Amino acid sequence: MRLRNIPGSKEAIAQSVHVIQNPGESKGNWKKVFGNQNPVRIEVGMGKGRFIMDMARLNPEYNYIGIEMYDSVLLRAVQKLEQSDENLPNLYFIRMDARNLPEVFGKEEVDRIYLNFSDPWPKDRHAKRRLTSRQFLERYDQILTKEGQVEFKTDNRPLFEFSLEEIQAAGWKLLAHTFDLHHDEDMIKGNVMTEYEEKFSSAGNPIHKLIAVR
């Protein structure tokens, strides 16, 4: 998918107090960045930021970081937060490539990783780019706490089935999974929707979800 470039997006992001400009400098010190000892949770590929903002708003006892690699998309999240005029001291954004996660977060520094409606990279030769590939699971292993979890939601059945296979191949364990989240009484409890989730579920598309640990 080709993203429309928004003129001035890089400059606006560079000036935002909500964006950590040199995240690698905070490796091992994220609790100091937030000024508390609360667990740190990240969303990789946060899009326009609805999910991560809602999570920060609903759970002030956790620190949240939304990660997005595209300037024009991150800008939308920044604008949404600024226009809401909310004070969310437990939320920051980072513009970065997820392949560099171990360079930004230290060992056992992240409590939970959220992956929501990630790019499916449908061609086989791009499989390692999928955020639930064994290559990415190896990166998550370097930064998650011992009991840390990865939560993944998608409406893409082939990607979900691929993810289930990769988790097993990587030696991880499934805590729970469903092929129809919105009709699963247990897994739907406390669910916070993303923009895509609301759109797809409204159209009748089943939402798949899994929770995995090492």
C-alpha cells in the first residue's frame, strides 16, 4: 500500500513533545522517562493511534508507547492526541522500524506487545517481515519480561494461521486464541477496538486474536 506523503510531517513530528526523538538513548531507562516504576507496554504499528490512546486512558497504572514507522501515519496520531487536549502522561510515540526494537528497549524492559491488524506481507518471500514471524518473535524475546505477552489481532485468516505456526516453530506457547473474537465470551472481555477492528467487524468480518508467551 502506497502511503500519501504529508508535507511537513517530519518537521511536525520532530517538534512534538509526545514523540521520543532519539529512542535509542533511553534503552534500559524507560521507567525513568515516564518517571515511575509502572510496567511498559508497546504497540508495534499503531496506525492513527486510537487503540494505544484508549489503553493509556483506561489504564493509568501502565506506561504505553506507540510505535509507527511512517511519518504521515504517525502525524495523524500526534494530531489526534494534541486535538483531544488530554493529559496522558503515560503515553509516548516513537517513529521507528520495528526491526530495531532490541536497540531501543533493554532486556525485560517491556511487559506486553500489542500487534493490531499488521501488514500481512502476502508474498512468501516477504514472510520474515510479518510482525508475527519467528524473526520478530526473536526480537520480542530480547525485550519482554519473563512473563511478558504478545497479543495479536487481525481479520486476515492466512496471516493468523501463519502466526499460529510461527509461534509453535519458535518454541513459544499459546495462552489463548480465537478465530472469532467478537463471539468469544472469554476473550472479548475488556477488548479495546482499533479503527480497523471496528470497520471490519461492522462489515461482518470475523476478528482473530491470539495471546502468546515464551
